[in-house]
Amino acid sequence: MTMELVSMIKTYPWQCMECKTCIICGQPHHEEEMMFCDVCDRGYHTFCVGLGAIPSGRWICDCCQRAPPTPRKVGRRGKNSKEG
């Protein structure tokens, strides 16, 4: 688990794999059609989000797609000293 994912899941009531329910319908059934957002790890049924099958590769939920970008850390710049 990446630190970015850990930071994200601390912002909502995360569920372990055995307890995971669909965010849309709230049901744990149809595990074979349950997929997880690659950004927040929330669970969604394919049929609850209008997909016919679990997509191959990365999948990002609507919630994370609409989220504003997180601010990047800015490093301190060194000061130029002038000799005079």
C-alpha cells in the first residue's frame, strides 16, 4: 500500500477486503462484480456504476476523478547571497 493510498483511506471509514461493501448500494454481495478504485480503495459493483465488466488496468471512481488535485509540496529555495 502506498503512502498516498494510506493518506486517502484515513479520510473516510475504510473497510477491509472481507468487509468491503459497494459505496453505491451498500451491499457486499456479488463479489465477482466488485471492483476497487485505484486511488481511494472504495468498493463498487460494476452494475452500480454502469459498467458491463471490471475494466482491465487502472480504474478511478467518479468521486476521485472530481476531487481537486492535492497540492504538491514545495521545497525551500536557497537564497543567493550578494558580496559587496
